[in-house]
Amino acid sequence: MWGRIFGATPVVMTVIATMLAGLASSEMTKAQYDRSLAAQQQSKAGDQWSFFQAKRLRSALQHNTLDLLQAANEVQSVDTETLRQAVLSSGPDHAQTAALLASEAGQRALTLLVKGELPALPASAAPLPEVQAALTAIDDLRPESEIAALMAHLSDPMLTAALLAAKARSDAFDNATRPINQLIEALNRALTAQRTGGGTLKRDFTAVRVSFAAARYDAEARLNQPIANLYELQVRKNNLSAERHHNRSQRFFYGMLGAQMAVIISTFAVAARKRNLLWSLAAAAGAAALLFATYVYLFI
């Protein structure tokens, strides 16, 4: 019986070495996948930060335009009835704009535009404590070890749900402001086509339009910022996962080397027919490789 066990030792160690090589290769593949996914998410985060910067820049330009307009001219407030009368006097070519102003949606959009108010949005849900803790740590420039510990409590479903909620809020704002933007374009065309008495009103309406655009760009920038932050969290999480898989792959590789050493020793033992000492060394190397691989699999 012992002879058969000794003779099977090289085969068993070869199987173990092959298994550990497969685990090392699998962990390295997972690490590469996480790196690739992190790169894609970093690109998405960069797009959101570009949107954020573009919105802030446009807001600053609109504020500067409004300041110059108010400094160079005496800008008066505009009421809804004056705009309706101006559209009606613009001729039959703008009958569609007049119909838009007569509709309930048009009146609501015109009221918000004249008051310089943005559409009301539902209050955003409070972020999960784990997500908020990680975001706060990054904003406070905490050490990477502390951030990594907080990221360990985050799951992919948590980040995905938070990201979808932030995107839904941004899309809801776009949908809410779309009627006002369409109304602004229609009114601008109608006032431009007005033949008499439209210069002063056009200038006053321009001030209203620019003021609303500045407020809208500010709001859109604030909505883009949390989306970019959540993408940054996903990037960090996938990079940490890639590091973990890379370390596991390296340690599985070391275990494979130990198993291969056991194969060599046991093969020499069979060849030399001195199985006692050499087989004990092979068995010890194989057992150490198995224990090390189990430790890596469970705890690293």
C-alpha cells in the first residue's frame, strides 16, 4: 500500500501544481479585467468632469454677459403679458409660438422664465452611509489605507444604484427645462422678427434669457458633480480589486513552484528507490503548497 502511495505522489503533486497554475492564471485574468474596467470608468468619470467644467464655464460666460448688458443699458423687468402681445404682433409666421404661449405648459414655462426660477425637482435620496463615508474620506484627502478600508464595505450594487439615482435626477432636470428652452428659442425668433418697438423689449428679454441660462448651467454642473464622484469611486474599487487579484495570483504562483518542487523530489525518490526521506520532503513540500494556496484563497 505504501509503495502505491509513494508511486502516486508525483502524479498527485503534478495535479496540484497544475491546479495552482490555473488559479494563478485565473487571478491574473481577473486583475487585468478589473484594470480594463477601471480604465473605462475613468474615461466616463473624465467625461462627467468635462461636462461639469463646461457647464461652469458657460455659467461664468452668461454671468459676464449679463453684467455687461446691465452696465451698458438700463434693463427693465419683463412681464408675461408684454411678451404675449409682442408675439401676437410679430405676424402669422409665429402663430405656433402664440399657440405655445396659450397652452398650460407654455404659460407655466413662461412664468418660470420671467421669474428667473428653475423647475422644481424631487429631493434627492440620501446616499447610503457607506457611499457617503467613502466620498467624505476622498474629499478630506484621507490616507489610502483608510480609504481602502472604507471601500471594502462598498458593493457593486450599492455604487450602481447610487449612480443610476444621480443620472435619473440629472435626466429629470433636463426634461423639466426642455420646454423652457424651446420657449426661449421661439420667443427669441418672434422678438427678432418684430418690426417696430422691439429693440428695448428684445434687450430686456435677452437679460432674462441670459439670467435663466446662467442659473440652468449652475444647476446642471451641480448635478454632474455627484455622477463624476461616483464614477471615481468605481474606479478606485476596481483598482483595489485588481491589486487583490494580482497579489493572489502571485501567491498562487509561489504555491505552484512549491508543488513542482515536490514533483521533482518525489520523482527522484521513485527513481532512486529511496522513498522514505525524499518522499517525506516531497510530502512536506506538497502539504506546504496546499496550505499556502488555501490561505491565499481564503484570506487574501
